[in-house]
Amino acid sequence: MLKIRLARHGSKKRPFYQIIVTDSRFPRNGRFLERIGYFNPIYSSITSQNIYMNNDRINYWIQKGAIMSQRTYTLIKKYKKINISK
């Protein structure tokens, strides 16, 4: 089963997340099919500086049957609000 989820990178107490498409059997930071964005939670709020997503590729993978994790789903909703308000 395909999943759209976060892979944690960065150093201790300074996380940085890649938004990836992967098979659900692969480890969190292991093999992935495609990197479709990133999220840097160090910034205090969701802005265009700390989050990026390729909406075309997200829609493509959802059509292929990928399921989003709960955290990824909320990030995508917030990201779409930012882009609409611009």
C-alpha cells in the first residue's frame, strides 16, 4: 500500500521533515518512491518559508491510491490555505 508521510531528518532537537511517497512496508527514513515536499517545524507558524509541496504530484499519487498520514493531511490543508490567500 502506498503512503504519503513524513521522513525525519536533521540533527538532535532540530527536526526537518521530507514529505515522501513510499510503500507502507519500508522504514520511516528508508527507501521511498518520490520526494514531494518538505516541512521545517522550527519556524513558529506555517508559512511559505518553512513548507513546500508539489500539489500536482500529490494529486497524482492520490489518484494512484496513496493514503496520507494524519499529520501530512493537516499540513496539506494548511499549505493550501496559504497558497489561496496569496
